[in-house]
Amino acid sequence: MNSKEQTEEFIENSHPAIKHLFCALSDYNNALKKSQTTVEEIEKSKQMLSDLFMYRDQWSPNANHHYAQYITRIQALEKQMKEAQNNDVEILENALASIGSTIESEQKGPE
């Protein structure tokens, strides 16, 4: 078998692994985008609540009640953000594990 044939055979044999690698990288990229979007949305919600409290509720006759609601909502958003980050970490770890297994299978070669 000459060098050109070996190269063509290697490319043909590597095609499924390379395709899998690109799919895993795409999943990883999508998880990162989703994570960023989720964090940005939660941060905007927290800022909106903070603005509402600072510019409206703190001066109302029921300021203590509004402050308690504000704290409760901020805590709920913090919990939601933490859960979203944990979910994204799991998705990213799975995508990275998938990439790692692809690289590992390529290093071992056909059995």
C-alpha cells in the first residue's frame, strides 16, 4: 500500500470520529451560548428588581414589606442562576467527555 492509499484509508476511517468530534464541539458551543444567555437574563431581572426597589419601593409606606419581597425574589433568582449553572456544567462535562472519548478512540486505533 502506497502513501496516498494509506492517507485515503486514514481519512476514510477517521471520518466517523471527526464527525462525532464536531458534533460534540457544537454541543459544547451551544451549551456555552445557552449558559451565557441564561446568566444575562437573570442578571437583567436582578437589576430590574433592584431598580424598582431603589427608585420606588424604598420610599413607600410599606418599605419593609417591599424589601422583604425584594430579598425573596433576589434569592430565588440566585437559586435559579445556580441551578442553571449546574445544569450547564453537566452539559459541558458531557460534551467534553464525548470529545475526550473520541480522541481516546483515535489514539487507540482500530482493534
